[in-house]
Amino acid sequence: MTATALNRLKRRLPERIAQVRGDRSQRQFARELGVFQQNVNRYESGTTPHTDFLITLALKESISVDWLLLGKGKMRRSNR
């Protein structure tokens, strides 16, 4: 993977996090995930999220990690 392709993927991550948040405020979303609102704001502004945040987001919101990080597949994981 080229550096350009990697940067393109990284630029889309904040958009996908905001998409998962939906109509909820950053404060409400952060509370539901057990993180600070400032972290959600930073991640939606382009700061690379911590792994713990990404895992928590994927598990609590039933989000596909492939979709979240790479934009591949469906947003929601199927319940198995």
C-alpha cells in the first residue's frame, strides 16, 4: 500500500466515526463509550484514535472494524 493510499484511508476515519455517532452529541456519545468528549472531538477532527477507543467503539456500537478502519464491507456487524 502506498503512503498516498494510507493517508486517504486515515482521512476518512473521522468521517466514519462521526457517521457512527449520528445525531447524538459528542458529549452523549462519549459518555456512552466511557471516554472524554474532548477525545471524540479530537478523533473527529483528525487525530488518530487510540486502539482502545476503536475496539470499544466497534464492540459497543456493533461496527465492523474493516468498515471503520478501511471503509470495506457493511458498517454494522451481523449479530451472531
